[in-house]
Amino acid sequence: MKAIELEKAYNPKDFEERIYSYWKEKGEFGPKEGKEGHFSVVMPPPNVTGILHMGHALNNSLQDIIVRYHRMTGVPTLWVPGTDHAGIATQNVVERQLKKEGLRRQDLGREKFLERTWLVKEKHHDIIKSQLEKMGCSCDWEHERFTMDEGLSRAVREAFVTLYERGLIYKGKYLVNYCPKCGTALSDDEVEYENMPGKLYHVRYPYADGSGYITVATTRPETMFGDVAVAVHPDDERYKAVVGKLLLLPLTDRKIPIIADSFVDREFGTGMVKITPAHDPNDWECGRRNNLEAINILNPDGTLNDNCPEKYRNLPAVEARELVVEDLRKDGYLIKEEEHSHDVGHCYRCHTVIEPYLSDQWFVRMRSLADKALEALRKSDIVFYPKRWENTYSHWMETIRDWCISRQLWWGHRIPVWYCKDCGEQIVSREDVCSCPKCKSTNVEQDSDVLDTWFSSWLWPFSTLGWPDSTEDLARFFPTSTLVSAYDIIFFWISRMIMSSEEFLDKAPFRDIVITGLVRDRQGRTMSKSLGNGIDPLEIIDRYGADAMKFTLCYMAAQGQDVLIDMDSFKMGSRFANKIWNATRFLLMNLEGRNLVSIEPSMFTTMDKWIYSRFNEAALAIEKAMESYRFNDAAQAVYSFFWNDFCDWYIESSKQSLLHGSDDEKDRRISIVMDLLEKSMRLMHPFLSFITEEIYQKLPNHKGDVIVAEYPKYDPAMIFEAEEKAVEALQETMRVVRNVRSSLSIAPEKKFKVVLRPGEGFAATKLLESENAFVSSLLGASEFIVDETKSVDVDSAFPANGNGFEAFVFVRDAIDVDGEIAKLEAEIKKAEKNLEACLSKLSNENFMSHAKSEAIAKEQAKKAEFEENVRKCREHIDLLRSI
RNA sequence: GGAGGAUUAGCUCAGCGGGAGAGCGCCUGCCUUACAAGCAGGAUGUCACAAGUUCAAUCCUUGUAUCCUCCA
């Protein structure tokens, strides 16, 4: 056989794109026939507003690892990719573009505006798709979906109409969160609260009969034009007498009553609050309880409307506030103003201050949906990783409020409701409506609003598989297996998917919910455009490769913890990939002139058994880690097996036979090494996909593509405990002797004789003899003698201590006797301290009677070890003195 | 106001009821022909603080402090 050559340097650019195209063209990403069952994942669809950031990179890296892992176990596996139309966000992008051209969306009209938005969608979609491909995501592009696809749109209508038929959708005039900039209502979850400085104004409201005045405190005096009452707590002794009296609303000629309502906080301000039902959620509720009118004082753009005195009309709220305050002060109504910080709601998309706004909106009645979703958790149909999110989920479900689903936008799914302009009939329909079923008029018009974006994404796990049709995909891949998402969209998305799935398909949409942390910078700040602290995944790929990025993220993604990174973090993965590359390169070089032979356990040396054992333990560790979504543990198992076991010890030990062995031995060894290399590529493939495929296909013993090769399974028959102990002992002897060389500053080229005296039960005695050549070469020993009978004269040698053995290094020069004795004395001190702790435990009756027998045995072993240590150190000091 | 998380090496973070770990960084010595993106060796910690439970606490319980999220 000829040697196989690899480029000298690992350069991911040479093959990552080629390999991805190869997989894609071969159709490796799609589900294959295989074992029973299925494994399916739907990708959280990125918004078509932008490009992918590190959060996406983390999320999709983890999904890719899970998906590849399961695909290799042989079950039919599907990963559905796609994108989200992201209503407000995308519309904002287009409106910003228009603004630069001096246009508003109304100037274009709905149709032209949407045409333009589709172009933006196409552009971003293409970028996102290419990014996912660069990352190496093994999602099935044949199954790609977009939330406004024809099929998904049908799903949206089906969901809406079904809920309507079940009495779970209603329309009504309600106080909603309204973003004046976006010009639309928002759901409660789309409002972000931020503590801001503000002022608390104390305002006098005179009694209508002129008998004095009361004082109310408010942060928003301009809303007084919408006041319909002043409320006090019913048990508030101060005000019991005045309930029912009328007040004159300053700056107006309206009269409003004093009412009693128990929601009033007696401690706040004067204990009297103005009630403005149309502009405050609490007041809205209070108004409903007390049958009060709601006076809307705002236009949709946030300016004051005709319900206010003329002077203030069409002023933005903030300006109106200043004017109102000024006028109140002028007229003597303003008693005082004080600094007051409070939480103010902002639009989660454009960060404009939210106005509570009274308008006609569509809502979903959530109680019954939430109850089913809670039941799913209770029955463990869904499991969160990490578990603590289950509380958050439950709490949200328990305190859920109705969901406002209509948006006054153009980009999105039109609400499937039509109104007859002649007879006023309202028609809710799965099909487009052209004529009124009641009066047959063709003068019908569809509701102009669109649905909240999340009303399509909450159907994602089944709409992407063909629902509402009963498709083969749906039967085969639903419910999906695992959902991977960051915690910031648990409410927006995850919770709602569970509700919709339970409602429409009577099943949870997935079993395992993996909540990842957020990616942050080294200072722990979220990455954002405004801070300029973001890292572009493509830049990482460009510099270090996609494998390095995925592996590093995996290594750092511990159990939903936030991941703090900078550009240099990815060196870790890059170095590991380089290590894999070079190890392979070396081994493939050694194929020159060799024949691969079939491998039988009977031909294994101790080192062989050890490495197979370590391999199997790694496979087991990875399996366990993957089962519980402990990605960092899996990555660590991969890393330490390949680097610390396979490269550092196994390949090193193999060099002897590969370079100096007989032909048979060389054949035997290279065959085993190739077997391990081939298995390692399979083991590592989910975590470092490109490099393992590139290497795998070059291996003389590979079969097909590693992406669909069988994942190594833990094999208890290939665990060799005795051999593991022996190799551990060998490693310990090497460390001890190397330490001597290092601490005595002996040049590497200087060879010396080493005598090793094994103690009772030392595990590596035989192994050290059989691996004499390997051991000598790594130690730089001119001669390595295992002296079981203590027959070699070591009086002139430098002594060193190991666990279960003594080593004697024959170096006479360069020894700082006093220094070495001092070191030994320090060691004795340490050992004695340990010994003391040990003895105190062993002489403690409570310990002896309560502790587990293993713990006692261990203490006894430690005691023996420390005693032995002290004894040997003393001997060595004597030896040194005699040199 | 409620809930959750974090506090371990210089940095980023794992871990765990019985002798403190990784990666990076740092120090020393090596281009030992797979890899200097490497190899060998090394230093660094009152495991936030205080009580409690336990034979035994970095780990469990409670409280305190600081920081961060989410919800109201």
C-alpha cells in the first residue's frame, strides 16, 4: 500500500465548501430508511430581516450536533430549516428604506409595498441560507419552509378559523399596547419595560360644588382629558365621606365622580388616583368594574385627538404634557412636582414608548389552551433542559392573559375575516370570500389587519410537515424530538407552540426542550449592533473554519449557561482540528509499504487494549452527555480522548513499532491504528463535521461517507480494566522521571540510565518491560531497567518517588543537593499533613461507624500511601546526602 | 414586589458529600522529522461571606453581600 499524503497544514478552506456541496448533492441530509422510529428537529426560523449572528451560530451548531449524532445511530432523521417573515421587524426594514427615499408606505400602497418587502425577504433569505450552509448545518433543504409559504398560510387560516369555531377567538374594543411609531398593536409579551426617570405631579381637582379640592398624583398629566373618575380605597378612612361627590376636571368643564375601588394603593401619593380607562391598563379594569366610560384622547400616531380641548389637539403626548403642566401651574392647580422613576413600556422592535390604546383588536382566549399546555408538562410529555425553566413556563401559563393577535401592518397573514359592506355581516372563512353568504352582495372587504407573526410560527412544528393535511411527513416525523432554542423566546414561541400543538393535534410538538444561553462578549454584554461588540460567524469561519466554530461553541455551551466569547476563543477549536489533521497526516504517511490485516482481539498488546478501552469509555461518556444535552461534556470527552489519549500516548507508543518493528508488527500496528482512526472520525463527526468527512474519505478502510456511517456504540467487551490500570501506572512512571529531568534541568539530548523499583502490586511492571523501547525513548533513557529484586546498585543515583514505585536516575552532575533535599522535606511536610488528616479520620469512631466502607477503605489506602511517601522521601534524603 | 441564575486559578468557565479541574494566559526548557496551531515540565485558589445539618461541606439547608436576567 502507498502512503496517503495530506497537505502539511490544516486549511479548512480547502475542503469545507466542497464537502458541503458533496453532501448536499448526494442527498445525505434527507431522512433515510433505517431503524424503527424517527428523530426530527425543526429549526427555529431566523427572521428574514437580517443576517445570522452568534446566537444563531450557537443554536444551529447544537442542533447540527444532535441531528448528526442521531442520523448516525441509524434512525430516519429530519432537520427542517426555514425562515420567519417577522412582521413588524421586516416591515420596519422596508419602511426605513422608504424613508431614505422620502416615502411612506402609504405612498406606495399595499400591493407595491408588499412587492418590495418580498424582495427584501428574498435577499435576506439567500444570505441566511448561505450562512447556514457555511456553518455546515445538515438540515434538509428539500424540506425548507417559510412562514408565508402557501402551505403555511393555509395552516394559519385553518388555525384561526378552528379557534374561532371553538369560541377561542374574539374581536373587541380593548386597551392594547400600541406602538405609535410602528402604528400597530402589540401583544403583552412584545412590550419591554425599562426603568426611567420621570416626574410625579400633584394636581388639585376642585369639588364641583366649590367646597374645596382634593389632590391626585400622576406621572402623565396630559391623560387627564381622558379622566372619568377619581378612585380611593373603600377602606380608606380619610376619604370615606367624599365618595360619590363630584369633581370638576381642571382645564375642562367636565364633572367626574369620586368612586371607591380596592385596587387603589393607599400608600401611593395621596391615596387618590385619577381613572383614565382608555390609557392605563389598571384604570381600564377599574373602569370596567365600575361601568365607566372610556374616553380615548389619542390619535393613532400618538397625538391628542378631538376629545381634548382644542388648544392641545394634534400635539404629541410629550409636548401636550408640558403645556398641560404649564397651564395647571398658571391656574394654580399644580401643587408640586417631584422626581419619580418608574417602569415604562417600550416597543420590542423599535423601542418607542408604548401607549395603552383603546381599539378594535382580535384576541385568542388563552385559558383553556394554557391548561392543556400545563397538563403536557405535568405528564412529562415535555421536558426542559435544564429543568429550572419548567417553573418559568408554568408561571407564565398560570398567569396567562388573552393574546392580542391583530396587527395594523401590511406584511403578514391577512386576518381571514370578511365584512359585508351592505348588510354588515362578518364572515370568518378558510377560503377567500367574494360574496356575502347572507345578502349575496359582492361588496365584501377583508379585514385590513394582519396576524401577529407568532400566530404562524406557533404552528411551525407541524405546519412545516404539511398540516392541516395528513401528510406522510406528518405521520412520520411528528411529534418532533427535540427543540433547541434560547431562553428569550420561551414565551413568544416555545410556550405557544406547545399550546397550539395540544389544541390542534392533541400532542406535544416535541419532547425535549433544550434551552441554550445567550452568546455574550467577554464583558458579559449581549452582542448588539449599537455596541459594536458583535462577532460575525462568517468571520470566525473565515479565520478558523466552521468546525472550529462549532466545536468551540459546543465545548463552551454548558447547560443553558450564557456563553461569553471573543474572537480568540475559537483558537481552541482550531487547534484541536489542526491536531486531528496532523495526527492523521502522520499515520497516513506510515501506510507506505504496508498491508492492512484484519483485527482480532487476540493480537492486542496492553497498549492496544488500553486505547480501545479508552475509546469505549469516550463513546459511553458522549452517549450519556448527548442523552442529557450536556454538550460541553460531550465535547470534552471527544477532546481528551483524541488528544490526550490517542495522540499523546497511543500514537507516541506506536512510533516504535511503526519505525522499527518487523514487517508483521508494522502491518499489525498500522491496521489497529487505522481502525482507531476510522472509529475516531465517526466518534467526532457530529462535533467536527467537515474535517472528519475529509479525512474519513481518505482512509484506506473507510466505507462510504462518515455523515451516514454508524455511530460508535459503547462495547463492554472492549473494556480492559487491568490494562487501563497498567497504562496509568506507566504514565505515572514517565511523569516522575520526566520531572526529574526537568527539575534538574538536564538537557534533552543527554541520556541517562533509569532504574525502576516497583513496589508491591505495582500495575505496570510487565508493561514497562514490554514497552521498554517506547519508554526509554520518551524518557531519553540510555537504559531502562525494571529492578524487581532490588539487585541493582542505586547508591549513586538520583532517587524519585512515585505512587507504588521508586525511580533512580543515574545523573551525577547538575544536582543541587541542598535544593533537592529542601524539596523532599517540603514533600514530607505535605505528606505528613495529609497523613494527619487521614489518621484523625481513621481514629474517629463516628467516621468508622458511619462512613461508607468504600470511604474507609480509601482512607486506609491513603494512609498507607502517605506513610510510604514519607518513608521514601527520608530514604532519598539520605541517598542524596551520601552522593 | 415575585421568581430564577451567577459568585471556584490572571481571564472564560466546568465540576462535586470523602485527597480542588479544563481551555486560554503566564513561567522554564525543547524545532525529539505529524503538528511551535506542537512537546515536556511548572506556578497560581481562605471554591463570595456567615451560621446550620453531617463522622465528613466547595458541594446540602438557611441567611447576608454583590452582579445578571425574567415576570409584575
